[in-house]
Amino acid sequence: MNPLIEIRHLFFWYGNRLVLEDINLDINQGDFLAILGPNGSGKTTLLKCILGLLKPQKGEIRLFGILVEKFKEKWRLGYVPQRATALVDPVFPLSVEEVVGFGLIPKKRFPRFFTREDRKAIYQALKRVEMEKYLHHRLSNLSGGQQQRVFIARAIVSYPEILILDEPTTGIDAATQERFYDLLAELNQKGLTIVIVTHDIGIVNKHVKQVACLNRRLVYHGTHEEFCSSPRLQQIIGEHHLVIHRH
Ligand SMILES: Nc1ncnc2c1ncn2[C@@H]1O[C@H](COP(=O)(O)OP(=O)(O)OP(=O)(O)O)[C@@H](O)[C@H]1O
């Protein structure tokens, strides 16, 4: 089976500053990969390269076998950006339904307004994250954890095959985070491939299957079990200030 995401000899510079150096990484169907690394280690940049939002100066990325710059079926990837909840503007009265509906735009040609089918898809996505009763609520009136679920619904409304999340639980309390990761695990069990950037391996420790450690270079990539029993673990934890809880 071909990898869903193939990264080969990827280099990325901001100006003359090298941020990603010779990254090689395969992400396969069914993976639940955590990307760990200290602040400024290139995690968000790597995700943006995968999503085609940034163009690397060297190397290539293939999505479903197709070069990212030629890849048209954007809806096959769902994305929850970093600090999505912080972008919620209390003055701008968007409803939960409208926010989730934005996730359908890449799939739509015409009409651009929501059809009955679209409304059904929006409802179903909200149901998957147990937020359907908030359909007509204002997003800005929801708690951070509830907003986070709405952003997941937006990312999965087009039934993507890969869900990419960039530090999705920043500013969310521990109990809500726990439920949030249970939800991701459930989606992963149903076949969704998940790539998550996080600082706290402890929280995702129960669920992730693979771990990648990034510090400009990919310093580690392996299964979660290997990661936990690796002799390099202590060193990596030290370097990355990570917290590991065993479950
Ligand atoms: N638009 C930009 N222009 C110039 N430099 C940038 C830009 N975006 C990020 N950088 C720099 O590139 C490096 C990598 O940034 P990136 O956001 O990918 O790191 P990160 O691992 O996601 O960090 P964090 O954990 O803090 O979110 C950082 O040093 C950052 O300051």
C-alpha cells in the first residue's frame, strides 16, 4: 500500500534561515502520528508544506501519490490550525452551522450557498463530535473545548481521509483535552489517518501509534512503543521538554 503522504528530501528556508532540513517521512493509511518538538523547530512549517500552503525550496511531497503542487482534491485533507479558537471574534456573529459549512467550500463548485445535502453533511459532522444541538448557536458563545469540537467538525465535514491538527488543545483544560483525544482515537479507529502537532505527548500517549520528533531535522520517527523503550528517549525528552505518562 502506498503512503498517503510521502515527504522526500524536504528543505525549507525563511529567507536565509534553514527551518526544515532534509526531511524524509511516510504517513500511511490508519496512522495516528504525533509530531513533537520544541518551539520553533519547524512543526507548523512542515504541516503548511504538506497542505500546500508553503512551497518548499527543495525536495518533494506527494499526497495520495500526486505532487502537492498538482494536487487538486484539497477536501481529502482536513486541517485544524494552531490557535483556531483564539481567532473566534465575539463581534462577528458566525453560527456553528456556518463555520462547519466553510469546510465544504473546497468540495463545492456551484452553487456556493448551502444545499439541503450540505446542511445534512454539516449536521452529521456536528453529530460525530457530539455538538449537533449547538447547530444554531453563535460560535463565540461556546466554551474553548466546544469551539475546538466545532473546528474538528469543520475539518471532517468533507469526509477527508487525513486529519491534520496543529496544537489543537492549547488553552483547554485537562478533562476536556482527555475527551478531545478520545474523540480523535475514535475517528482514527474508524479509519481516519491523523497527524497531530503537540507539545504534550503525555495526553496523547494513550492513543498515538507513531511519534516523530522534529528539530529542524527529523531526529526520530518510529512506533509509539519503540519511542517509549528507546535508549534515546531520555535524551529526546530532555531536549524537547516533554512529559511522558505511561497508561
Ligand atoms: N513567516 C515567517 N517568516 C520568517 N520566519 C518564520 C515565519 N514563520 C515561522 N518562522 C520561523 O521559523 C521557525 C519555525 O517556525 P514554526 O512555526 O514552523 O515552528 P513550530 O515548531 O511550529 O513552533 P511552535 O511550537 O512554537 O508553534 C521559527 O524560528 C519561526 O520563528
